[in-house]
Amino acid sequence: MQNLTSNPFPTKFKYTEDVQFREYCEYGLRPDCRRHRPACTKLHFKRIHKPQTEIELGDCSYLNTCHRMDHCKYVHYELDEEGIVVDIERPIPVHRLGRPLPPQWIQCDVRTFDLSLLGKFSVIMADPPWDIHMTLPYGTMTDDEMKSMAIQSLQDEGLLFLWVTGRAMELGRECMALWGYTRVDELVWVKIMQLQRLIRTGRTGHWINHSKEHCLIGLKGNPKIHRGLDGDVLVAEVRETSRKPDEIYGLIDRMAQGRKLEIFGRMHNTRAGWTTLGNQLDGVRIYEPDLLERYNKKYPDKQATLSKIPDSE
């Protein structure tokens, strides 16, 4: 095992917090682990026994993301440890390069919002509500609405990270070409569940259950980027519907500096150095005076005020 003090990567790419990690035991339950070894310092799980639980039914497909935990008859789990809590909502700490602005966001209907007033960005990430011909807990956009988005106005050169799934994998490539990008790479998110095992049953998939999602990477122009720092596979736990792994932000921040934009974001997506657009955000927060001026001029009936950068930033 490599000594952590001899990390070959530059200090600027390290996490900002001194986080301690413990591995999950590959046997899962402590009794199963003890049958193979007398002592184990890794994390274990235990079954949650509720009045409605029927052990013979087996594990719930959704485990800790189950929407009916109080009524579900299938087996769920919790950590079999004292004084340890796993918070899957907690964002992963990432070192900030330079002095980025605090998170900015604009609540809007992305379909009709004038993207050109935002200015230019080095990186754009989008997780569109594609119409994948399935019943989803949120509204979707038609193919024509996606193709007509003026993404090309947001970059002279830079990177586009576009999340796709199902039939949108082909449509996403078509949109990229229409917007003026060349698809140069692809990232795969391998989904794991609470027990740190591959998800085999889920809420998506027409023919087989989907255990992964794809993020297309498009290039426009000749931007300055850091190559070869990360791999093209993210292995991360599934959280609420459509939420992507936080690890993607660290990967992008290591690849490119400058202004960054996320489209179709929610409050948990807001990050320092990023501007976020979406219809589920809390109002408007803008720190850039020129952006505020353009926004207020375009939308006089939705006047916003300049947010003050906190002293701690």
C-alpha cells in the first residue's frame, strides 16, 4: 500500500479536508465475515427488522433509496457500527483552485431562458430531462426542444459534459454535433447500492436493468485542459432519482479552470466556481456585476440584486 505522504499528485489536486476512510467488508454482514476470519476492522451491515419485514422475501431492490421504507416488507440494512454515520447527501470535499466565486444560480425555465446573456464558459455540464419513453417523476423535453437549445452561444472553446441514457445516447451525439462539438471521450458511472455491490435491479431500463449511465464529453476549439489525471469510470452509490455522483465535479475541476456552467441543476448541484440553471433552484443568486446587469435588462419583471461575497470566501 502506498504511503499517503508520498502522493505523486500536486498539492492543488488534494481534498481540502483531512478525511478518514474505512473500507466496507466484502462479506457485508458481520456474522458472515466471522465465518471467514476471526477479526475484521472494516465496516459491516446488519438487517433492519421491522414489524412488516418478511425475511424470506429477500433484499429490497432499492435498499436505502426505497421510497416506502416504513411500509416495505423487503429487507433493508443499516451500519453495524457504533458511532459511525454514513451521510450519502454530504458533498465530497474538493480542493478549490484559485479563488472561485461562491455558487451562483438562476431559477428559470431552461427551454425559454436566453442563454446568451450568461457569457462564455470553459466547461458546461448538462443532465437533460430526455424523453426516454418511460414514466419518470419529472417533466421531460422533446427531441426538438433539446436540439434547439442555443448551447453553441455559451462557448467559443471548451468542454461539454452531457449525461445520456437509453435512447438519448444517440440523440445526445446528434445534439453535440448540432451545437458545434466533437465527441472526444465518454465517461461511465457504474452504479452501486448501499451494500457497495453492483445494482442489478432499478428504476430504469426497457429490456435489461441499467447498472450504469454515460456522460459524453464534447470538445469545441482548442481549450487549455489538463489531460490524463483521471480515468473514464466512476464507481459511486446511487442517491435520489437522477442525482449524479459528486465525483464528477472534482474530475472536471482537475481538467479545466475558468467559469463553469451546469444546466438542469438543483440546489445540491450548486458549487463554488459554477453557475447553475434549473427550474428547481431557490430564486436567483448572482455575484458577477456584468451578469446581473444583463439578466436584469433581459428580465425587468424578475429583477435581482447583486449578492455580496461572504468574508469567509
